[in-house]
Amino acid sequence: MPENKPSRAIASISAVLAFAGLLSGCATLPEDATIEPVDYRACLVTDGAADRAGLNDSALYSLNEAVVSFGIKKTIIAANPSKFIKVTDKLIKAECHLIAVVGSRFSESLKDVVATNPATNFLFITDGSDRALVAEDLPNLVVYRIDLYEAGLLAGHIASSFTETRSLTVVCNRTATPFLSGVKAGAAQFDLENGTLTLVNSGLMQTPSSDVLLPYNCTKPIVLQPDSPSNNKLVGYGRDLYLEPSLAEVKESIGATIIPGAGPRLLEAIAADLESEFIGGKLGSTTASFGNGGLLISDEHAIALPSGELQKLKDLAMAYETSFK
């Protein structure tokens, strides 16, 4: 929270966020919009490139929205765990009012950084374990965890409803991940409901027999293989694949995207901090799920969900989430 409050008071968080939602995909303002600059800097640290699909680009997009919506300044740094302490020291010296940290690999280093800088607010966006950090109950830290298994669960069920060859590939996935495990569970549930048998593959490239691809954590543009089925479909995770410029020529192949609420949560944190309403610790931390709106399914575009699929997804998510209660 800045010591010098902005000269222009923000009437309410909900009103500002509603306005931000009207912005275009490139985060530019309408010509007749006038936003006064404020004395506030929000900073973003990402594990790897800030524009990497998933949590990184979701946070990046919303930080850019905050700049044009609220009139704040921004700093963005791509880092890795070995550089994290040095990077955050630099941002604190630069008087960042809020530092958003994206990436589960920063978890171990983050606690001491937050604890030794009580005047700076932090938002940690992760798809890994968050129990240790939440247990610390630090008042200047909000932990926002994405349930990656549930994201995969939804993606797997949707992809299984699209495939005609009964074969899916999670591309760019090098190792076993909660997302891949979720995809397999989602496909298995679809098979149980429909008496089918769906094969889930994973690797750096598309399996030739697969007609549905699920890109996850890709660092390069998705390339469809020339010998793959002609009716390829894509089911993504991160920002809506339909808005991805590199996929402009294959928009008709985009089925759906599981969208984590990382970006909107960052926007909310900045708006709250500007109004001196930042709430950290256990009270302000949460896990994003389909049930609480932290995981969304993109609007239908060229490919519609099969009839009844959305209700099946709601039931699937509810059954999974209630298993923890």
C-alpha cells in the first residue's frame, strides 16, 4: 500500500474492475477515456518468460490492464529460483507497492522475502503446494493457488467429448504433472459415462493418431503436425486460445480453454491495495476452483460444446471439490 494515496480516489473495486473488463485484448483504452496517472507501481516476477502460456501470460495481461485502467506504473522481470532474491531486492529498492510473484518454484524463497519487507504487499500465484506459506499467516502476503489437477480434469473431459479418434495428446508436457493426471482422470470419467476408451498421450510433440491437443506450459507456438488428423481440435489452459495471435489461422480448430483466475486476482489485489483494502494472510488467501469461479471455461467459439457437456463438467467439478470437505 503506498504511503501517498492517489490523488484520484477509486470509487469502488467492483466499478473499476467492471471498466477494466471492457478493455480490448491488447489492453488499450477507448479514445475518449482519460485516466490520470497515480503514484503507484505494481511489479511482476514470473518463472520464465512473462508471456508463457498459462499463469504467466494471464498475470501479464491483467497487469497491462491495470496500467491503462488505474494509471499505475509497472515493472516486469522474468527470473528463476536462483535469481529470485536478487530480483525481489531490486524491486523493493525500486519502491514497488505490490509485487506479484508467479511460479511454484519461488515458494521456498518467498517466505523470508515477505517477512523481512512488511511495508510491501505480495501476491503469490502458484499451481503448486501453498500450505506452508498460508500457514505463516503473513499479513502482507496473499496466496492464490490454482488447482492444476482440477484444471486438467475439466480439460480432459472436454477433450474426450471432442475426439473422434479416441486419442488425445498433452503437448509440451515433459514430466508427470497434476495437469496430466487430471486430464487422464477427466478422460476416464468421460469413458465411464459413455462406454468409450480414450487414450491420453503426452510429450513434446503431437501423437499422430491424436485429433485433440492439449497444450500445457508451452514455450513455443503450437505447430500442428502435417501427418496428423485433418480435424484437429485444441483444448487449452491459460488465457483463451481464441485470443492467441499465433493461432489466428487455426481459430476454427479451437474447442475450449480452461482459464485460471490468476489475472483477475492480480487486478483485484492492485485495486484493493490502491484503496488501502489489501487483505493478506489466511483470510485473503484462497484456492481457485471451478466452484468458486477461479477456473473458468471459455466462451464457445467455432466449436460448440456437445449438448449437456457443461452440466457434466459442473457435476464433475462438484464431485471432486466436495471430496475434500
